[in-house]
Amino acid sequence: GLRIIATQFESATGTTTMTQDEMKQAVAQAAVDHIKGRLESDSIIGVGTGSTANCFIDALAAIKNSFAGAVASSEATAERLRGHGIEVFDLNSVSEMEFYIDGADEFDPHLNLIKGGGGALTREKIVAAVAKEFVCIVDQSKQVDLLGAFPLPVEVIPMARSHVGRQLAALGGQPVYREGFVTDNGNVILDLQDLEILDPKALEAQLNNIVGVVTNGLFARRGADIILMGTPDGVQTLR
Ligand code: 5RP
């Protein structure tokens, strides 16, 4: 269940004037503070994709001499990391990773996530799978009781698009083709709308079984281990 175990940041005034961007910066800094005492000179950090992950990359740059480098979950993230002088490693050359830090589009009280709003879900899921601890960084707008108001991204091999679309419709949702978007892996995305997700683990497996599906944006079988949530009153830690 969801339990608030710490408030790591209090605004000096106690007023609720933080913008969404300031909340993202606060959780990004909280993530750096969370990992920095546990980094070694040979540590490799897994880094996610999106505007919150970008804030994390910028905050991470300040401690870039205390670890070896990063594995990126997208081309965009790799470029931003390199721009800060942080070395980017191929995942296949990395045998151990302590942390994966990434945002989410929605999270529920069990720390199940929907991800892939930015279309990077497949590489995100792969890097998360290797990491020992998945630290998810969000602002409070991502918090829900039940996943599914955010359309669930499904990455699909291009020639299977119509077939997968029909299978997704049979589940009761409405698949919408993300026009003009190609993933870093050369595939397409169907965003599954209007689906109430009562059993995220079961649905994640069911979607993976549709031929032509590469990955889906449910991170439930391997959800977040810890969520740092930005609120106007500070960063809350949920686990
Ligand atoms: C990208 C993702 C992102 O984590 C998700 O879309 C959240 O992005 P942002 O931090 O910009 O709200 O899954 O594929």
C-alpha cells in the first residue's frame, strides 16, 4: 500500500506556490540526494526519458565525478547525458546497475505505473529490468487510485498494427494510432484509451501475449520500488 514515510523538503514559507516545473526539479534533486551516498566510482546509473528525467539529468551533472556513467533509455536521454559530459554505456556492457531513475505518466497505491507517454517504454522497461532499485520521480498530478485514465501506450511492430489494434479493441479499449511517431526501435505506438485497469499485472502479461506487440506501458510486474512525489509542500517518499 501507499504510505508516506518522509517529507524531505519543506518550502521555507509553507505556502503552496510551487509550479509543476519546480516540483519536477525538487523530485529530481531528491533522487540525486537518494542515490549519491551509495554511488561508487564504477557505478552505472540507468536514466529514463521525459521532462522529469531531464530535470534529473541536469541535477545529476553536479555529481558526475562520483560515478562512472549512465545507460540511457532513449536517444534523447543519451544526447542530454553526453551534453553534460556524462559517459553513456551500452547496456550489454553493464552487468550490474544499482539504480534506474525515471518518471511516469500515472502511478497507483501499489506503485504500479503507466509509462510511455514519450514513447520510450521499451528501452525504459529493459533498463529498469536490469536495475536493482527503480526510483520513480513524479509530481502529484500523476497519482491515481486506478490506472487507465492516461491512454496506455503499446509499442507494435509496424506490419502488425491493424492486427494488434483489433486485439486491443476486443479487450474493451479503444486503440488510437500515434500518427507520425516512430520509436527509437523503428516501431509504432497504439495508445489504448478508455480501459479501466483493474488487474495491472494480468493485463501487462495479456498484452505481451498479443503477436506483434513489442512492449506495453504497464510497469506492474516490475513496478517502482520507491516513488519520490513532488507536491506544493515538498517531496514525499512512497514505498
Ligand atoms: C516516457 C515516459 C515518461 O516517464 C513519462 O511520459 C513521464 O514524462 P514526464 O516526466 O515528461 O511527465 O514514460 O516514455
